Amino acid sequence: MARLYLQGRMKMRRHNLFLFGALALCVLSLLQYCKGFHHMPMLRELYASSVNLEALSFLWRRNGDPPYNFHPERRPLPGPSDTGLWEPGEDREDQGNAEDTLGKEQPNPWNVNRITITLPDPKGPWGELHKRSFHLHDDPTPFFVRTKSGAYCFREGTEMTFLKDDSGQRVQAAGEGQRKILHAHQVEPKSAPGKTARGKGLVKCMCRPGWHGPHCGIPTMVQHSNLPTKERLTPRMVPRRVINAININHEFDLLHARFHELADAVDLFLVCESNFTAYGDSKPLHFLRLLLNGTYDYVHHKILYVFLDHFPKGGQQNGWIADDYLRTFLSRDGMSRVQGARPDDVFLINDADEIPAREGILFLKLYDGWTEPVSMHMRKSLYGFFWRQPGTLDIVSACTVAMLFAVYNGDGISLRRREYFSMPGFRNYQRKSGHILVQWSIGSPVHYAGWHCSWCFRPEGISQKLISAQNGDFPRWGDYVEKRDLNYIKGLIRTGGWFDDSVGEYPPTDPKEPMYAPKYLLKNFQLYCYILENQYA
């Protein structure tokens, strides 16, 4: 009996030792996963799972630190002074017209947003167009409405029969009438509305097709995205300001499409033009001429002109230097002349042939809870929207102003690369912001969040692009005289072929299909028919 008893005790000890070892291994593995969140490519899947990361955050949170969360703070951050300096802890009572009207209503007990971001000082005197500054103001547009039943609804995404205000009157949903902001100049921001009702007891709105969420403000391109924090999205009481930076050469029709598409979502367009081509040859300032002759009067109050008057050293020998420098100069010179920017405002940078869809940008403007940086799945087209290429262009395009300067050092080309997690300022920015950051994409391969229309010009414009192309993306087809021949180019447009005489396979398209092209182009079909239907087929 004694022998059997001893054998049983030994088996039990071995069993306990095995369980203890397995438990220790699990804990160590969990800690390793948590500490490796910055670099793990499967982070997006982990976020989307049902694991409650906030409940696990005690494993690496220091005493006194705020709980780690996914969403930005649910109030506007303190605005910078006129010199562009933002100090979250400074006393701002001496500024009688402070823009952060919600700061007094909803203080931040955890001091989550405690990063010091120094924006470059504005350069040059007032008067010269390329040296003027631009002061951002809050957008006074009433995007949301409070109904008599207590719901807080996005006007455009809510059924009009449901949308009634506190007095019981039916409210007109925002739509094309809202686009009248194109003709309206900026006005001083109004006082912030009252706090929104949040929580499980919130009365839901009745959503129109294409809109989702309890407030009917989540567009389909976000609803079907890989955003890991969809359950934490909440509408803002004061919208973010959106700054869209673009380099322009001769894509003027696509620029019209952008301005009309994004007019009520973007607060400032930084448009950069150079008197040098990407190859290094001198060229006229065509956009400046159009800006001064009134072509863009409908949106001129939202344009800040950026002039690049020099060609980067080494740009002719290595065309990628010139290509990168365009975006670097655009973002740094442009943002140095922006006054009143807040750290949680949105910085968006695109090439001229990349047009984001309005709904996705409006979401970034009106909602808290998304993480950064942000890329977009864009419908790819060649020569015109009639030649739709396979797949999407998914390129990193947006982040907050805080991340732009704290991580990317104010350089727009760094944002477009996907190496944010390895940049020197990323760990410090993530730690001080109190948010776990992960890249996500608006849209999906089947739900477009914009349009990339490559080489979408008339034949003369394609020839001009060939001549202007940078000296780095070889073969440089502009060096071949026969490739610049207009009849040869018309043949490429007809067949969808490329300059190496190959012909791709394209799925059939129809101008009536969703997300075929920006709405402004489709509404002016005859004017822009050369990129909406194949003129040479």
C-alpha cells in the first residue's frame, strides 16, 4: 500500500509540474506576443478577433499610465498658437478665441494626448501667393442632427422619413445641397453642439443603402474594410480638419474631379507646382495661370499654392530623387504655412491621378476610433476609366498631423512608404499617445475607396507626360520618338496596350456601374467623354 501511495504522489507531482510548466510557457508566449505587437504582420487579425486587449494591457502598463485603447481621444485637441507650436499642457486662457470649445466640457483625466508637436513656422510675408499662410477653422456644417427620439444621426446616411429634429419637423438630409460649400467662403466656427448620446442605450437611426452603424455615418467602404476597431467608432462633436496635399503637372481635368469630389470633406488643398518637370526641364506654371484667371474660383478659398522653384541635386541622374523630393517639399513647405492645425487633424497626400472617394475622407473627418496610418483601395484604370486594371492600388495616404511630424518628420514621402513601425519616432509616439497603432485600408479589393486613373489624358497629354517623366523609371519611353507619336498613342488607347507593345486583359466595364468614375466627371459626360469611353474603339 505504501508503495502504491508513493507512486501516486510522484505521478501527481509530475502532473503538477507539467501543468505549471505549460502555464508558464503560455504566459511567456503571451508576453512575447504583446511586446511584439509593433512588428507582427498578423496584428490586424489579432485586433479583429474577440480577444479583449484592454483587459490584457495590465501585463505591460506601468503604474499611473492610462489604459491602452484603440481610439483617439473623443474631443478636439488644443489648437496650436499662431506660431504653430502646440504644447498640450500650456495655459491657454489668454487666447480669448480659443478653438477648443469642448476642452472645458470634457477634460482628459488621463492626459492621453501629451505629445509635443512643433509645426514649422510660416515663411515669407503676406502678399505673394506662394508665401501666404492659411488659418484653419472648424467646419460649421451640421453633418449630424439630434432627433426627437434622442438619436444622433448622420443626415446624409439616414432615411428622411425617420430624420426629425427636436421640434418634430422633418429635416432635409444632406446631399447635393451640401456641395454648395464649394461656393461658400470659410466662416468663423460656431460654438460646439451639446454632447452626443453614446453607449448601449443609444437610439439607432434608420440607414440609407450604403451607410451603416448606429448613427448611419459609416460608409460601405469602411464597413467592409479591415479596420480592427469598428466597434469603437463614435461621431465627433467637432469635425477634424482635413488637409489634402497634391503635386500637379498637367492633370487639370482630374484636379477638377478631385475638387468637386472632396469639396465638403477637405478643409485645405495644398497644391504644389514646379517650374521644372520631373526630368529637370523648365516648364510654364500652368496651374498658377488657371488659378489666377478664375478657373478654380469655386474652391480657391480652400487652396494654398506651393511653388517649387528649384530642381533637387542629383535628380537628373537619379529620377527617384526628384520624384521623392516633390512630395517632401510639398508637405514641409505647405504645412509650414498652415496655422491653427491641431494634432488630430488629418493629413492626406495623393498623386494628382489618385482621387479618394468623398465618403471615406468624410468618415476620417467625422469619426473617432480609427487607427493610423490609413491607406485606400483605389480602382485602377489606364488611359481612361474604360480600361479597368485587375486589383486595386492600395497606397498609404493619410495620418494625423501629430503622426506626420512625430513619426515621419513632416515628410510626405515617408508616409507613403509602409515602414512606419521601424521609424525612430514611432515607438515613442505610440507610447505617448496611449494608442496601439496599426495600418488599415479604407475599402477592399471589391469595395473601392477611390480612383487611380493612370495616363488618363488625351493623346497630346500622354505625349507630354512621356517627355516630362523622371529619369529613373526605366525604360523611359519618352526617349523613343516613335512612342511619342500621336497615332501610336491613339492605338494604345484603342487596345489598352502598353508601350512595350503588350496588351493586357481587362474586364468589361459600364459607366453605370458603381464607382466607375468620380461623380463630377459622370455628370459632365460629354465634356470628359475622352476618359469615360474609348474614343478610338
